[in-house]
Amino acid sequence: MDLRSPKLHKILETWIAEDLGDGDLTRFVLNNRNASAHWIAKEDGTFCGGELVKLIFEKIDPQVNIQLLLKDGQKFKKNQRLLELQGPSTSLVAGERVTLNVAMHLSGIATSTALLVTKLSESNVQLADTRKTTPGLRIFEKYAFHCGGGINHRLGLDDAAMLKENHIEWSKGIRESIKILKRTIPWTKKIIVEAETPSQAKEAVEAGADGVLLDEMSIHTIEKLVPELRQLSKTSKSKYVSQNIVIEVSGINPNNLSNYIFTGIDLISTSAPMTKSKWIDFSMRFD
């Protein structure tokens, strides 16, 4: 996530405008004196969002000074201080809700991701995210997933060409579709095929896909199929076949991740940290 991105800054400004509207009405009872505050965690977790908190307060009032006590991706314990703030009391109150909301949400995703990544720690299998994200929050949620130890899959439809069930059904098939894509998309872009059967996976490799996603296949099928796909990619004499095919698995229960670490796959993709994680509870306490 590039904190210099104009797109990112516009989103932050929209968040601030949504909450402040024409201005915080409670400011009239505050004398705008300098005040200090801190955040504490009400439960254990993995922190995410500190740099965004700094940017938001900077936009509300550059006089606010923030000291982050944790970096994004670091773990924390219940009752631990996360950051400290100093500045005009009206500005601290104005930024409280927006910053807490985003940090609690992103820390929830980072925490959930970190727990799943732990299940894969004894292997070279990596955990990847999906495009199942909250509209408007994708870059932030994927950043939180990364902070939790996962890796990011494509950000949008323009990142890679991924042939899914509908593409295969509504086109001339896997082989012809890959041939068309190799003629039309930039050579820097990858081609991935979501296969629902072993025959589709093999066809994808033979046709020159850069990656194959094995969707909702049984672990026994995967254990047998992966060596066959590896062998196919290495022995094929076709100039289109990738010698380093990336094999991904999806559609599995997150609780069963450790069952797949010795199947020879490269990635397991899951939307669970985005769609099923809860917010981590933080509190802003004024000194």
C-alpha cells in the first residue's frame, strides 16, 4: 500500500467528511486546550492501521502529534498501549471515531490472517487472499492481510487474467482461451485457470497457463494430481508451457489448512480473514 497514492488520500478525506460533516457540534463545549490521550487494546491481536491513523489525524489537524508504540504487523496483548497522542482537544475528539474504526477493522483482518498463517508455518505453502473484499476498502483490507503474514492475490481484474467456470463455459474452452490471451494481453500479465476437475487442470498446464487453481477438490485428488501437473510442466516440449507452474488450492475449510501443507501446492487462497473476522476492540483514553 503506497501512502503517497492520491487515490488513497481521497478515500481518507471521504471518511473524515462522512463523520465530521459540517463540524463536530461538541467542539463548542471544549476549550481547545492541548490534551493527551492513548489507545489500549481490550484483547490480544495483531496490529494494523497505525500509518493510516497518522495520516487521518494529519488531515484533521497537523498539530496533532502521534507516537506509534507498535508497527503494523506486530502482535499485542490485552491492556497494552498501542499509541499515544497529543494536540488540541477538539482535534483529538474529531479524529477518534474514524481512526479507531479503521484500525480495529484492519487489526481484525491481520489477527485472523496471522492465526491461519501459523497453521502453515512448517511448510513453504503461502496463504493468499481473494477479491472478496468490502467495496471501497480493498487496498486497506489486502494491506491488513499482508500485515498478518499472508500474500496478496490480484488486486483487480486488470492484475491477471483468471479463467473461471463462467469463462470456460461461455468461451471456446481453456486451450483456445489461453491462446487468445497470449495474443492480446501484455506479456507481463499472468494467466491463471480455475480448474474444477483434474482434466481441466492438465489442459490448463498443457495450454500454457502460468498458474492453476484447484477449486474444491478433495485432498486425495490434490495429492495425486499435483505431482502429475509438475511432471507435465517439466517434460512438455511446448514453448507455451510454464516450467514453474504455480499451483493454488481454494474452497477448503480454513480450520483444515494444515492438512494441505505436504501436498506439494504453492498457495492456499481464502477469503475468511476478510469475510469472517471480527473487529479487535481498542479504546482511546484521555489522560
